[in-house]
Amino acid sequence: MSADLLQLENFIAGQFTAPLGGRYLDSVDPSTGSAWARLPDSGADDVDAAVNSALNAFPSWSAKSAVARSQILDAIANQIEQHLDELAELESRDQGKPVWLARAVDIPRAVHNFRFFASANLHHLETATYQAEFSAQNWTIRTPVGVCGLISPWNLPLYLLTFKLAPCLAAGNTAVCKPSELTSVTAWRLCQLMTDAGLPAGVVNMVFGRGATAGEALVLHPNVPAVSFTGSTLIGSRIQALTAPMVKKLSLELGGKNAALVFSDCDLPAAVETCVRSSFTNQGEICLCTSRIFVERSVYNEFLRQFLEETAKWKVGDRRDPATKLGAVVSAEHRQKILSYIESAPASGGRILCGQTLTDAAKLPPDLASGFFVLPTVIVGAEADSDGGLSDEAPCMRDEIFGPVTCIVPFDDEAEAIKRANSVKYGLCATLFSRDASRIMRVCRQLQVGTVWSNCWLVRDLNMPFGGCKQSGIGREGAHDSLEFYTEVKTVCLRF
């Protein structure tokens, strides 16, 4: 093992602990293609130790008052905020995104997650009462579930881990977390920050490793009654199948193939700017990114011209450069998946207008020559005057690519746009652009998704429920919904 590699260990019962099997995995810097850290390749025995630690900590943590728990969550938020620049650098190097993006979005959002749920928990009151008869009163109380298994993805590592962890702790649960093996470093650093903030040992345990081993052992553990997972639909459906005989509580935030609907009466330059941003932010590696853009035919050509012009301004390159808009995608394997969809587009009627791979135009420094870069890519129908552009059955229109790739096609009327937007198996989010309030309300009701943004994108309020329908997931996350998932409701009847 090189002395230059950052060494991660599991965090169990308040201590950093080597994996029981002694095996480690490399964590690769996507910008250079070289290993920069090592993390435990944990197994079922490591998971079992973490679950036992969480079980031991549960009685005392769940017995704390909501105020006491909230104070610790606020202290964790303060610790993250005080180490914002350090965490942004770690997140950028581990995931590939530009440093400025991690500093502006990922790490501040982690701070907000803890602060928000520290406050929300104090105001999540049970008020349901019912007097069935004169001498009896019924009411409800909420109690924590117990040990929760939290499995977070690689695209927004600390951001999405803390979106699960903060409400889990606020509600009085303890946790065993399994971050993605591709991006584990900020989760490892968080363990020390939580200790410094005064979190008792065993309340949060972190087990690193692969999903097929550590992740599967966590979801199957008999003492983990609730599992929250964010990731692919394929893995989410496997978690469903594995846990079905055990009747666990599941929160599954899965894939998306999100559509934008651009109507002719919209503010076209604003729609273009928003669609470029929603297509390519974070290298397109956000489940909420737009990958299908349906444009009313009368403004299609002008929209496409402006979209290509705006896309050309998005610099791909060094994550440390403040001018960089897109860093590297997360891994060599993921880069190859993205390129395979782009390269197969012509066979299914597509025409590539820009992007596809990294070219000399990116002007990368020599130390980034082996990085996993992909230029922002636009695909349209093969024939410029074709009636419908790309078919909805084309793989680039049907499958979640999870990269900087978007397809732009024309439509003729509102009904067609809605039908095509709803044609995929996913239902996470959609955006629409129009000045007609009646149309916005009418279309919103017909789109089969969990969130619709109108004339904007990614405007988030944690008070609102977040999640998808169809194969984009089960359940919702957000203030009320998260605190409900991490608790069990109990009816009490008192005769007097």
C-alpha cells in the first residue's frame, strides 16, 4: 500500500476500526484516473458489529428529549460548516465535480439538512385525538423505529447521506450507514466531526464497502427494521425482493428519465438557460437532471440554436478551476456506459450535434489526461425535418444514462407532449416552460411524476415531500414525510 493514499476505516461504537477481513478497496480520483484513498471492503461480520453497536446505543439516544437531540444536530451542522472548504475539496476529488460546486451546493446543503431537521423535529407534533365515548380518550404518539440502515449514492455523497441521517437521528433512531464505495471519504470525515460535536458513541456507525457484500448484509440484518436507499432502480428492486419476507419499512429513491416541456409562449432564453443547467449540472449525475427536452415545433429550431450556443460555453476540465462547469464523471466504468449510449444513438435514429467524448477543445493539463471526462452531448433526430425526431423507444430516450447527455425533440400539441413525457417507466420529476397559468396547472396534473417545476429547476424546500412514482421509488422524503418514515405511530386509549 502506498504511503500517499488516504486510509479510511469503519466507524463502529465511536472508534475507527479496521475491517475484520483485512481487505481494502481503492478509491479513484475521477479527474486523474489514479487511486488516492483506500477504504474497507467490509463484510457481514463488520455489518453485524455495527448493528450491535447501534442497538446498544438506541435506548439512551431514544430516551433523550427532542431538544437534546436537536442541540447535537445543530452542533454537527456547525462542525460541517467550520470545515466547509476541507469537505468541498474532499468531495470534489472523490466524486469528480468542480470544487466550486461542492463548496456552493453539496456541503452547505449538508449543513442545512442537519439544521433543518434539528428544528423540524421540535415542531413535528402529534395532535390526533378522538373521544370514542364519554369515559375514554384516544390519541396517538410516535416512537423511533430502532436501528436504521442508510445506503447513500455516489453522485451527491455527503448531501444525500445527511438528508437521510439528520431526520433519522432527530426522530430518536440510531443508524448504520453504508456510503457508495466510489465516494466514501466525506462520510468517513463526517464521523470525526460528529464525535467532536458530542454525538454519543454508537449512535451513528459507518461501514464502508461494496453493495453486494456490506450493503446486502445491512438490508438483510434482522435487527434493522427500516432501510432508506437512494440509487438505481435495479438495486432498489433487488432490495424490495430481498426484504419482502422480512416486512421491513423501505424508503426507495430510485432512477429517473426526466422530461422538460417547452411551450411556444415561454420566455425562450430563460427556458434555454434552465434546460442547459438542468441537463449538465454535476456532469448530469443527478437523478433530477433533464435528459429529454420536448419543444413545441414553432420554436424548436430557435430553441435548438440557442441551446447549442449556451452548451458551448460550458467548460469541461480541471475541477480546481473556478471556470470549469463540468468535472469528470465518477468512474471509468460509468464513462464507458455513457459513451455506449451516445455511440449507439445513430443506430436508433439519432444525430449527435455536440459532445460524445473528450476532444482537444477541452485543453486539459497533462495530469488529467487519464481522467474520466465526457463533453456535454446533445442528440436529436437523424433527419432535421423529421416529424417526431427521436423515437421514444430509442435507448437514449428510454433509459437512465446519468451523464451529460440530453435529447431534444419537437412536438405539435399539448396532448402529444404529455403522452411522450409519460412514456417511460420512471416518474421522478419534470419541468415545463410556459406563461399560461391554466396550461401549467392542467399539464402538472397529468404528468406522472413526483415533482413538477414550472419555469425553474431544482428549487427545493425541505418542507415539501420529495420522491418519485412508477419505477422511480417508494415513499417520500422531506420534513413531515421523513419524520414519519423514521417513527412508528401508536394509538393509545385511556378509560377514565
